[in-house]
Amino acid sequence: MSNFLHLEGNCLEIKGAVKVVSSSQSQAVVETVDSGVVITGTEIEVKKLNLDEQEVIFSGKFINLKFGIISTKKVPLYKRIFK
């Protein structure tokens, strides 16, 4: 299945989703077959989640969409403080 992203109004549909890593009202992280998507905004909610068909639909006010490889490693505190 190919990946695609469809944004219409306050609805964002992602096909090719493998896993929803995290979701809050201000940010959602979705792992896709070959990369990932980090979604930021306000009032973000998961409206539909069907990982059998690799589909997830969000609603909300979207500000930023970042595409790339998702790192699950946490950066140590001292590295975050002393950049």
C-alpha cells in the first residue's frame, strides 16, 4: 500500500500508518511504512484508527507537519541543557 496524506479543512487523513506513537491535543506522532509524520496544532483528536487498513484520521487545527524518520531514543537531560 502506498502512503499518502490528505488534508481538507480540519480533517487530516494518513494512509500507510503502521503505528500511532503518541497523541495529545497539541501533537501527534505517526509511524508510516517508510518514515514518520509529526503533527502539531491545537485540538488534535484521533477520529478514526484502523491499522489493519493502515489508516488514521485526525481532526483539529493543524499548524505544522514534519516528515522524516522518527527517533524513539530520548536525548539525555545534560545534552538538552548544554547544547
